[in-house]
Amino acid sequence: MLYPDSVILMAQSNEDHTEGDILEMGERLASEVKNYIMSFCPVSCLAKLSFIGHSLGGVIIRAALPHLSEFSSKFYTYISLGSPHLGYMYS
């Protein structure tokens, strides 16, 4: 999706793998983000890189960030909504 001077990726790399290992899901997401950036926007024109994740998505994004260290100077915003960063408890 395009918005003036913005590109939005709705990641799909983990849609069928949400029962797996968080670190593996983070690596898959990072790979998808890298491929998207390389195919759509040269790194030289990339101004800011932001992430928004809900629930497990917020945790997966956090796991992906170390794999995206080459873009760390472009990191701008990380929003996590209702994500179980400290785990969850069964009641």
C-alpha cells in the first residue's frame, strides 16, 4: 500500500507458522522485511522504519529486530498492542 512517501508492508511470512518457535518467526519476519525493502526501495532512500504489532505480532517483531541491525539507524517507531512480552499465565 502506498501513502505519499510511505510504504506499508503487511507481513505474511508467519501466518501459517504461529505455533512455532518465536526466534524462528522473528527470523522469517526479518527476511521478509529485508526482501521487501530490497525489492521496493533502495536502502539509500529509506528514511524511517517503523513497526506495529498486535498480540503475538509484537513479540515476533521484537525477535526480528536483531536480524535487522543493518537498518538500525533507520529504526523510528515500535508499537506493540496487547503483546505478552512477559509471557502469559493460564487461569
